[in-house]
Amino acid sequence: MTVTEQLSALGKILAHGDLSSLFQPIVSLSEQRILGYEALTRGPSNSPLHSPLTLFAVARHAGRLSELEMACRKSACRGFSAQGLDGKLFLNVSPESLLDPSHQPGRTLKLLQAFGIPPSQVVIELTEQSPTEDFALLDNALHHYRAMGFSIALDDLGAGYSSLRLWSELRPDYVKIDRHFIDGIHQDAVKREFVGSILKMAEASRAQVIAEGIELPEELAVLAEMGVDLVQGYLLSRPQEKPPRDARQLLPQVQSSQASLSEDSHDLSALLNDQPAVDQHTAIAEVLDVFRAQANLNSLAVLDTQRQPVGIVHRHSLSEALLKPFATDLFARKPISRLMSQDFLAVELTQSLQKVSRLLTSRARQRIEEDFIIIQNGRYLGLGRVIDVLKLITEQKLQQARHANPLTLLPGNVPIQQCLGRLLQQQREAAVCYVDLDSFKPFNDLYGYAKGDEVLLCLAQCLNDRVDPARDFVGHIGGDDFMLVLGSSDWRDKLGKLIEDFQNQCRRFYRDEHLQAGCFIAHNRHGQRQEYALLSLSIGVVHVKAQDCAQLDASRLAELASEAKRQAKAVPGYSLHILQGSTA
């Protein structure tokens, strides 16, 4: 097809609006509901411009990108509205079209009004196909969208020319990780490190992370354990003209086979308040009466006919809305769905307290007096209070502090025993590692206890850097003895990197002459001067498999780890000795 023919085909498509929109759901794992749908455009099925890559490339070359994107938005809004889809509508917009001089602000808002879609339900998803240089102008363009109530998402994080700077400059509400980093993440430690870093940055910037391009159950399981809550991909649903509406039918059974060893995974029963809920068609006046009758009631869940939550009403928000002149008379007979908030948190009863705490802290607009909804299999059970989550988390931290090592603040012997017990109870495969410092006592005697404490803190930091809080555990037995439990299959690689990290880090603690000589001289236990090698690590490992767990208890497992450590210490310098759990 010649360039002239391509331009002619593009002209016909734009003249007749001959585009189709597909919708791919974005699912919340914790709430087991569909957050919204990304709208994806296709050209006519019998046209060489059917593929979006070709379609948009031709429009960009012809200088008609902004015009095409507006036509795509119109098609998406029409399909979204006609089907009455719930949740948010993610609309793809390129920065270059926003910066196009011909771009007319306000057209998208008029389009939404024509189809009855509120701006609060729409997410402008920035897709970067070419370098963005004028960040100030782009920020100004997006400011207009935000002022009208739109949310902003940044697509393909990690793949664009300047996506990290865009994140820093624009502070989007959502960031979508490029599918390259999702593909095979269960087999790639570097990709897990990248996603872990993104999650930390997102928490700091109050953005929500969406993992897209998920095609395998193993990828989904790893992402869920890492704390990614919003997911999208062929595993759940391909883009469709009439997309699915029930998230529970899309989610495969993701069992927490890698349940955390660092914390108890109790459900939310302790937080559940059996509060009444109201139907979405209940008159606002009746809801107001419920609040008046219960002075301690902060929130009410709003349900559909299937008892699934569709919104929440907070006392303070309802009061503010009805304070306006004539508001009570105007709204009294209207359904509560007119004033309810659709920006609510609903979590399954089986979620852990720690996961709920992370979800609450990631929500920029969550207020301490606002409750969240607790569901079971998608249906309403009751409400939970943010203040109760904070209290329980604080109690857990205090409990942990009572059993923590005072120097490193790592869990001590009681939590270590509990961790080993959980490991055996869950019948999990893991590497139980006893980590010991060689030559530490003579180093302490020569350099002093303050320098020795620095070494212990350095080792504690190296250990922490090598654990995944979602599946691993690190504890401090006492002195220069540490316990490391690794639940991932790449534990050998992690131990190798731990040794390399410590070897590099501890160089700063020696005097130059000792570093150059590769040894130091100190008094031994008999008061005689003796030459000692520089600090090194001896690591004893018990490789526990699922079938070994029934034959072991926590005490026996600890004994085996200690025995493996003794055999490792028999080898000079950095050493690793592995016992199989079946040795018991």
C-alpha cells in the first residue's frame, strides 16, 4: 500500500468515524472487582489500517494525530456509555497531541457530557511514542484535565524516552509498568527488583501501580505477593467489544503458596464492624435519618441488588453536601447514589492486616475518620475503621519490638522460632540459613566494640537488602549470629550476592595496613598474639522441601541449621555448607 493510499484510507476513516473500540478490564486483586477498562482502538477490519500501530503511525506522519485521537475518544465513550460499564474509563492520549497547537481544550469534557460520563470516572492515560521535551507545557495541559476532575495515568513505565522524568514532573494517579518487566517476572530476579523499586516510588508519590501484559498464572502470583494490586492482561481478559463485568470469574485461583514468613497472615475478623448498609436507590432523606439516629456512625456502605458495594457515604461528606442553600429540599427525595462516593476501598475478609494497611496508606484521599468496606466473595459483610488498623499495626510493632535485638532491631529468638514453625506448618520449600561472622571476636578486641557494632549493623543491612518481605525472613540470634529464611527458588543467587555485598561493604572498617596485608594480628583467648584473616561469612543452609516438613519441628530445624553453620566454619574464609532437610 502506497503512502498516498494510506493517507486516503486514513481520510475516509476520519470522515466516517469508522473506528471500533475494545475494552480490557483492569482488576483489583484485593477487592476482587474491576477498577475500570482501558479503551483500545482498531481501524476497519477490512482495511490495511486495522492495526493500531499502523493506524497511528500513518496519522502521525500525516499530522492528523490529534484528530485521530479525538475520534478514538468519541468511539470509546460511545461504547462505554452504551454498555453502561462500571468503573473508570482509561483513554489513551499521546503527549504530542496535547501539545499540538491545533488541540482544543475542553473538547473531551463536551464529549463526556454528551454521553453522560462524569470526568471523575475518566483516566487520561499518557502514551509516549516520541520524546517529550516541553514538560512545563505538558504539565499545564494536564492541569486543565485535573481541574475538571480527570485522573492521570502514565503508560509503559520503564519503556519510554523520559517516563521516569514524566512521573516526577507530572505526579500521575496511576503508573502502568511496561509489559517487558512483567513477562517472565517469576523467573527473573532483575525484573522483580525493578518492580519492587517502582512500588516503593509509587508509595512515596501516592500513585497506584498497574501491571499490564500479564499472560501467565505464575506472573500474576509473583506480582500479587510483591504487593501489586491492580492487574491487566490476556490471562484475565483480552480486549473485547463487550468486556466481562465480574472480576471473580476472571481471576484464577492464586493461592498464596509464597505466604509471608515475616508476619502472621490472620484475616480481618478482628476489624469487622457489623454495620447496616443501604440500597443505592434509598432516598437521601432516609440515609440522613440513619446518621442522625446513630451518633457514632461515620459511614454507610451503598449496595446493589446483589449486595455488592457500589459506593460509600461518609457522614462529613453528606453534611457538607447538604449545607448548601436549599440542598436538603433539593436532594431529599433523590437516591443516595447521587451523593455517594465511588472512590471507596473494599477488601476481602481473607486479606492480611499488613496488606490492608499498605492499601490504606497508598490512597492519597483516605481520611482517618472514613471507613472501608469488608466483603466476602464480593458481597458486603461490614465496615472496618482506619483507626482500628492503625491500632493493631501499632500493637504488632510493639510486640515485635519486645522481641527484637536492641542493636539491629531485627527479630530475635522468639520471632525466629515462630517463623520456623510457620514454615513447617505451611509445608513450604525454603532455605534456612545460619549466618555467622568469622574472626569477629578478635576484630572486636582489636578495633573496639563501637567498630564491632558498625560491622554488625552493616551485615544486618546487607541481609535486609537481600530479602523479599513478602516471602523471606531475617532475624538476629545474638552477637554475630543471624538467621535468614529464603522462600524463593533463587536463594543460591541471593546468598552469592549477600557474600559479595558484605565483602565490598566491610572493607571500610579496616586500617589500610590490614587491608593490604589481608589479615590482622590480635590476642587470642590465651593472651597470645595470633594472625587472623579478615572478616568473612560462614553460612550453613538447610534446604527444606515440602515433604520434609512433617518430619521436623522448629527446634530440630534450628539444630540442623546450627550444625550446617559449624561445618561451614570448618572451611577457612567465605564458605557455604548445605544440608538437605531430609537429613533429619
